[in-house]
Amino acid sequence: MATTATKVIIPPEGIFRTVFLYVGQGEATLMAIPDGKRHIIALIDSNKDESLGGINLPQLFSDLNRKIDVFINTHPHSDHLKGIKEISEQVNIAEIWHSGHTPGKDHKESYDELQEVIDNVTEDGIITLEGTRSDLFLGDVSYNILAPAEYVSDEIDGEDDDARYRRIHEQCSVLRFCYGSPDAACILVTGDSDLSAWRNHITDYHKDRIPAVILSASHHGSRTFFKDEEEDDPYTDHIEIINASYVVISSPKQDESRHGHPHDDALEIYKEYFDEENILHLGANRECVIVDIAADGSIDVYFDKELVEEYGYKGGDGGGSNSSADKKFAMPYTYTAIDRKPMG
């Protein structure tokens, strides 16, 4: 019997579907990756936020009734890890890819849960992420690990909690996934990677590997992607080279976020590089964003309300208007290798 999860998440054969899930103050991205006639299920980060009506991921995966082939944790902070043990109690997790860092005491509980899940995965299914210049493959989708760089990944041990928090953001995993021929469309997943990561370790080193059609906004739309302090001049070399057409912000409404995400000054910068209708904020109406990439590289980008309505915790005010629930943003677009601009 089909469930809401299976109907929304599992795409037709040959389609690479990415679902940016609304999970409140946190992040979780679900990918159905084509692998011949089947799909590999990958989950990037997880969160549990009952107070802001985020999706109940254990319930969603129970209804999906598919094993998670790969769980990828960009960094071990609670808003990217909460609920992973409960998810593993609903469905099997075959592999875990993680940044290899140990967080401070504020994130110990979620990190300990990750360790419990790791203990239940076979040794060859545990991968510590390190940056590489080569293209790798997961099913029929190519991917690059852009961070953390091998030469900085072990410098964090022994630092105090505040310094450790910042350094984990500097060394957060960043991955790009590409699919389609002759012109592949790419999705760039940035976790909470900060200015230091991009200016010192990623942009110049991976200049040819960061362009993407879809940018997942770093750190829930925080200014830390562009600058250290609000009054600083922004660093924008990275976003110019990424040259995306859509940015997806995983955060609640600004007045609901205990961190004020997304930050006003960051939003102003995004508006310089994206049409406002292509700045897709999950928390604005408590909904998900789905990106479908076909085998020819054409894409379809749209909002989905069904997953939140079916699996969202009943906390908060229930979200906003449903007016954009069915709004399409690409029907579809094809991107050229030259300028990455939509055609059609």
C-alpha cells in the first residue's frame, strides 16, 4: 500500500530526486539516487524539532519502508544529528559517512547516539569524509567531497568548546552531487561550512568543482557563509563561482529561530545573486523543496506540503499559508555548460 512518503519521495526510474526536508531549526536532505532500475536512498543530516513542527523523520522512514543505504553527517552538531538513533530503530542504515570530528559537550548526547548507530554498521560501511579532487560515484550520480580537507581534519582535538564549535564549521563536510548528460545538473550541499572554510580551503582549491544549479544555503542562511561579523565586508568569491540559480534555506521563520536565521544581511547578499522567487525558504510556509534531475540534465524544482502535513510534529502555529504549496519554479529547465543559465 502506497504511503505519503513513498508517493512523494520515490521518483520514476532514472530520475534523481532530492528532497530538502523541513525539520525546523536544523537540516535534513533526502536523496533518491538512480542506480540502474532502482534507487539508492541517502539521508544527509537529520534533526528533531517538535516545537517548530518539523518532520518526524523516524515516522517518515517507517512509512517509506526502505533502508537507508547511506547516512551522511556533514558535522556532529545536534541540529544535524538529532533523531538518528530513532531513525535507525525504524529502518536499517547500511553505511555512515561522517566528518570524523568530536564535538563539545553541548552536542554530546546527539553525538553519542551517532556512535551507537555506527556500532551497528559493519566496519567497511564506515567512511570518514576527506576532500578529494577526483569524481566519485554513488549509483549513477557522480559526487565530489570538497571538505574537510585532509590537512585540516585532525587539528580540532584539544580545543575548548567554543573554539571547537567554530573549527567544526570550518571543517564541515561539503559535497556536490551531479547527474545528467550531456550537461549535468549539480546540487551543492554545504552543511554549516563558514567563511574560513570557503576562503581558506575550498573556493580556490575546488574552483572547477563548486559550480551548481542548486545551492543549499550554508548554516541555515547565516551570515557566517559571507562574513565573521555583521559589519564586515562580505566575501563573495565562492557564490560568484558557484553561480547557482536556486538557493534553498533550511530554517524556520526568522522570528521563530533562536539564532535569527536566516540573517537579514545574508538574505540581502543572496538577493544580489538570485531572483527572489528562487530563494526557497523551507520555514516560510513549513514545506519541503523537491528537485528532480532527469537523465538529460533537465530539472524540475517545486514545493511540497504533503510531507509536512502528514509527518510534521504538531508544535508551533502550524506553519503559514498553503499558497505556494504547488508552485512550480522550473518546468523543466535545461542548463548549458557555458553559463549555467536556464533555457527553455
